[in-house]
Amino acid sequence: METKPEMVGDALARLRRARGQLSGVLEAIEEGRDCAEVLTQLAAVSRALDRAGFRIVASGMRYCQQVRESGDEPPMTEQELERLFLALA
């Protein structure tokens, strides 16, 4: 299934934010900042990535449901979507 910006909603914004946070983590490590600060930033990156992934899977589920309701065959089965969802957990 193709991923399109209009399908993933705010996941794209979350990923951009995570990219900025990851840059902050790298900078903090390179500058030798406090371990607690680095780990706090790293946890924020991890949460942002998780949420973006869940948003993308949820968008895919909605899209497949719409396709199914229109009488067409969705690009992914429920089992494939479930496997992707569980890969994030």
C-alpha cells in the first residue's frame, strides 16, 4: 500500500519533530551533556516515532476499510495490518 501525505495525517509532522529531537540527542552527546538530559531527549524521540508509526497504521486501517466498503479489494489484508501494528508494539 502506498503511503501518501494526505493519508498519514499528522504522522509526517511527528516524524519531522522526531528528526529535530534526534538532532538534539546527537548534539547533546557530541557536546558531552548530562546523561539524564540525553536520555530524556532520546525517550522523546522514541515516543514521537512510536506515535507516528501508530498513526500510519491507523490511517492504513481506515483506508482499507473505506476501500472494502466501496466494494473493492483493499491493498492489504487485516492480518497484514495487524502484523504491522504488532511490529510497533
